[in-house]
Amino acid sequence: MINPKIVLIGAGSVVFTQGLLADLFAFPELKSARIALHDIDPERLATAESAARYIAELRGAAAHITAHADRREALDGADFVINLVQIGMGEATRIDFEIPARHGVRQTIGDTLGVGGIFRALRTFPFLKALGEDIAAVCPGAWLLNYTNPMAMNVQYLVAATGLTRVVGLCHSVHWTIHDLCDLLEVPFDEVTYRAAGVNHQAWVLRLEHDGTDLYPRLDALIAENGQLRRRVRVDMYRRLGYYPTETSEHSSEYVPWYLHHDSEIERLRLPVGAYLGIVDENVDAYERTRDALAAGAPIDVEGTMEYAPQIIHSMVTGTPRTVYGNVPNHGLIENLPAHGVVEVPCLVDRSGVQPTRAGALPPQLAALNRTYLSMNDLVVRAALEDEPRHIRHAAMTDPATAAALRVEQIWELCDEMVRAHGERLQPALRATLAI
């Protein structure tokens, strides 16, 4: 594969686009890649193109960079498609937080499970179906590398609704969890051996070793002597479940019924309710700073992000073998989780593509939590595939944090209000409100 064509869909997510391009152009073999940028927002697309050209020049890359308002035009002949789209942007995210909050549901990030995750998925599915159809039409051999959340729901829907098979969901949570544990334990990251598996944002560190020595006892000792460590949700979960979660405390608190419903737990574990709304504002500010700097001819920050997509592309282009963590259909990879669900496991990458590895069975207490997660995902995906609005309510009823906060009739009322608020972002059959 010479001079691969790499398409960024939703390239107007400029800060993330910058990081990916910095990583891509850090590889000598990718400096002459063909980069196609697509976004439906003309200003953001123009900013993304300016940033791409700036980064290419800074990195000494001879990349061929194009910008496209038309998605099929951008995709034509693609080898890799990187999806960064967020449907509805900040406006939809505020709906995802403000309406549930009025009904008594607390969220921190709201992009994976819960009411926020459900409706983020439902407004993304129509786009994913159209994207899949475009890929099948103009670049059927391309690999679709998805970064858009909710990761597991989106990958499950993509595979079921479009028939695409070269689909991998990518998230940096495993990498940065191990990186941060290494800092905490004062061991070099590149000397640590680890293995994780589970579902996106709720995978588990099953093995963590340095020079063949299990690092969990050292982590136990640190936690025992440091009271502040014990004030983190993921540490609390680790102490009770025996395996460290691979996502932040803010995320982890949303996927179980034990924390956000209780004022005392929010205080004890220092949970930032509504935190993602601040991140939305920060992202807008970062975009505007980048836009203004480029317009003024001023320098912009260019830093690598260690994301998996550039590593996958490099391995497939050069044959360099790597292991990354990918979100893929289960199909027996984790034997005590549903076969149709999407799981996060180590994947081998080389010229032949992304090859998931079998993780076997999870410890039963971990599998129990992951099965609840996947059950909720499945109901959301079925709502869209079957045009069944009742499954939206069933998914919310199944969600641990929502069910802990509301009576069942309140859950249905909340879903009705969310459906009305998101309106035309949802496929037509799912816009119905349902009285009982």
C-alpha cells in the first residue's frame, strides 16, 4: 500500500484531528499519505484544512491534503476511514444532561451508557448507516476506524445495519490507564507487561507485571497507606471486585448503581456531576483558539497523542507488527459475554489487518457487570434496527444508574421528553412518545 488514502470524517473536530495528523506524520512512511478531510460545517472544515497543512509543513510531510463538503467525494478510493463525528454537537449534549437532571438523574460524562449514552447513540445511528452505505459504494475495501461514542453501541449497530466487517472501535482508555498506573507505581511503562479485556470504558486490567512480578500487591500497599487514593471510584471498584477498571472514575461511576444516586458517595468519591458540559466548553474554546491562530498566521500547538488509528495504519502499510486494544464483535473472544456484543480486547495488527485475540472467560463478578452493560447496548441497537420505540424505554430501565435513581414510570416520562427534545435527529419510527 503506497501513499494510502486516509479520510477523516468529522474533521472539524479540529483538536482531535490535529493530534491524529501529528501522529500520522511522525511516521516517515506516512509523510506522503493522501489526507481527505470532510465536515458539514464549512468554517470548521476550512480550519481543519489549514491545521492539516500547517502540521504537514511542520513535520516535513509531503502529504496530499484535500477538503471536501461532499462525503462520497472524500471517501472515493479510501484505504482508511477515521470517524470522529459527534451528531448534534454541544447543543445535543446539553439536552442529554439538562433534561435527565431535571428528572433526578445525575451524569458525569453521559456518552457511553445511561440516558446520555442512549440518545447519543440513537441520533448517531442514522449517520452511521449512511456512512456505511457510502463506504460500501465507493471504498468497499477500506477499514473504518471509529472514535465516536458510545463506542460499543456504535460498532454493534454499524456491523448489524451495514454489513461492514472491517470495522474497529478505538479508545485510548486502556493505554492511559496502564500509563497512569505505571506513574503511580513508579515503574517504566515500556517495561510493564499487561493484559486487559471487557467492554469499552468498563474493561479490566487482568494482568499487570514488571519483570515477571505481579504489580497488584504493590498497588494494594499504596492504596492502604493513601486515603486520597481510596476516594476514587475506580479504586473503590478495584478493592471490591479485585481488578482495576480501565476508565476514569468519572466514567466508571455512571455504569453501576452504587454511586451517583447517593449524596454521601458523591462527596466521599469527589464525583463531578455534569463534568462533560465543562469539557464541551473547553473543546469549543480550543477550536476557536486554533481557528484564530491559523487565521492570524500564528503558531499552533502540535503534539502527538499516541492514538491507535495512526499506529494501525502504519502497521498495515509497513507490516510492522503491533498490539492495540480494539472494540470488535465478540464472536467467542470473551466466552462468558454475549456473542453479538462488542468487546474490547487486544488485537494484533500487521499487513493482514486487525486480528482480535481471544481473552477466554472473565472472572464472574466482572462478566456480570459487563453483561448488564451489553444488555442495555443491545436494546438500544434493536430499537433502531427494529424501529421499536419501546426498546428505548427498556434500555433505560436496564441501565443501572437510571434504574437506581427513578421509578419505572419516571423512566418512561424521561424518555418521552428526551424523544421530543431530540426530535428530527432520531429516525422517524423512534420519535413516538409512549403512554401507558
